[in-house]
Amino acid sequence: MKITAVRATPVSMPRPGSFTSNLGVQLASENAVVEIDTDEGLTGIGEASSIWDRRGRGEADDIAGALADLLVGRDPLRVNELATLMNERLHRSWPAKAGVEMALLDLVGKAYGAPVCDLLGGRVRDRVLLSRSLSMGTTEEVMAQARQLTAEGYRTLKLKVGRDPVADRAHLEALRGEFPDLTLRVDANMGWSSPKEAVRRIRELEAFDLELVEQPLPARNLEDLAFVRQQVGVPIMADESVWTPDDALACVRAGAVDVFNVYVAEAGGILPASRIFTIAEAAGLPCIIGSMPELGIGTAAQAHLAFAMGNLGFGSDVNGFAYHCDDVVDHGLVIEDGYLLPPRGPGLGVELDRDKLEKYRLDT
């Protein structure tokens, strides 16, 4: 089998409402849909997802400009070899390479009639506990979101914090008062200015029985993260600090965190994301899976990883498609009582809806 064409189409998918965090306000997700055709009539699909500067259009440009000619004519089943070539050609641009790798693994699964999770060693669970994030807002707005999500069956919610400590405390008081048994975690998105401030703020919030505190400080401040971890009782979870396997190893060596939040897009694909899980397992650390958030293709890729990794230790954000008004695939992903059920079918188990792709594409 040989690759005959590689395409990347940027899309913008609206959300039901704005979502606010320390990283800004988002009204839509701009991602890129990847398609890889072969001479045997099979097509693999992937998704490049990012909330950072190079979003859908930038990732699509990287794929078309740097990766497409590298891949055409090669065997799509040799995924590790192609990943090495992509890394040699393109520095960083992890979401672009992740989208291509997803499409390659989708092709491998289709070629062998197997789901991607079987290529990773097979399922270790029958359902995945989910979490959902709450947008910043007034206490009334936060509580309205929480009521809706708990009514849908979610048992773990994540509050975005780090801008206004008075508001953060008010939100948590209201949440814990109405939902005493809810699992709550907070995410500062690097919002606290110093390790001492982070320690002070976390100690103020510990009374609300938090499960995790996510990324209290900027990504590269591993010594400061280690200091915070030593000073507080709530487990510290790395997000922006752990994009790649190399990042994960650095966090372990620094003793900086208790949990890794692993992103398929940021890691550069499903296989490097699985290597982060392996590093964490060797260090005795659990992981969760985070969302950019992805549409149906990227969510399916996350799902296969989640079902195959043994040290998935907490509720995960394997539900990016649920943050949007629509999708570009018929994904068949099912959320039931706060859990994600396994994807069905070979490869990623999703099918591209070309009418929806045309509706939401950005390059026409």
C-alpha cells in the first residue's frame, strides 16, 4: 500500500456559548481535518487540534507545506518510520503531526480490520469516566453550568481559577454547598504569578476537598512546581508542562507533579502520548487525558488511548465533541451517565461527513 495524497482542511466549529479561562475567550474551535488517501482505496482521517497561536489554518499550512510531499509514495503502515521523518522535517508543530499520525493509525486499523486501541495492546476497561470544564463567569453562571452537567450525569467538574481569588472561593463555596458529593478540581492555566502565591491560593481552596490542582504556574518552572507540590496537600497536575515524552521525563526528574494531563494533539500523536503514559507508569504516577477541545475525530483518537492505558487514574476530558454545536464526522461516540463507551469499528471508528466539512471549512 502506498500513500497517494495528503489533505488538510481547516474548519471552525462554533460552541453553544463563549468559554472563558486564563487563556482567553473562545467562541469556536479552529482545527484541521486530515485525510490520507492510498492506492488501495482506503482513506485515513485525523484531526489537528490546538487552542494556541497556530490553529486550524496554521496546522493545515504545516501539513500541506512541510509534510504532504514527504509522505506521498510511502507505506502508511510504517507509522513509526513516518513519524521519525516528520520530526526530522518539522520542528514542533505537534498538533499537525498528531493529525497526520491519527490518519495513519486510522489507515492501519482499517487495513487490518482492528480498532486503534487494539494496536495499542487492547482495551483494559469497558468505559471511561469523564470530566467537564466550567467556563469562568459569575457564580450564577458557573452554577447554571454545573446544574446542567450534573443533570447529564457528570460526576467530575473542573473550575477555571486564577484571576480573582474572591470569585474563585465564592464559586467553590456554591458548588460544594449544592453538590457535596461532586468531585471538584481546579485549573489555574498558569495563572498564579509566583510559587508563594500559588501555595497561598491553593491552601485557601483546600477546604473544598479538591481532587487536583492543574498547572498553577508557567510551563517551564519545574523547580517552582516542585516547591508548590511540597507545600500543599492537594495533588498537582501538569498540563502545559507536559506536552511531549521529553517534558514528562523532565517533570519526573524534577519531582514537580503528581499527575500528568496528557494531550494527543500536544504530544504529536497517539503513540507519543502513550509513551508519556509509560513514563508516568514507571514513575508511579497516574495520568488523565485532556482536551483542546477536539471534534469527533480527535475525540475518537483520545478515546482509543484512554481505553488502552492502564494508569488512567482520574476522570478525563475525552469529550471534546460535546463542547460544540455540530461535528464534521458521524462519530458514534456515546456518553452514558458520565462515562464514555468504546468507539466502534476499525481504525478510529469515525466517518467523515463531507457536507459538514464543506459547511465549516475556512479555506473556501
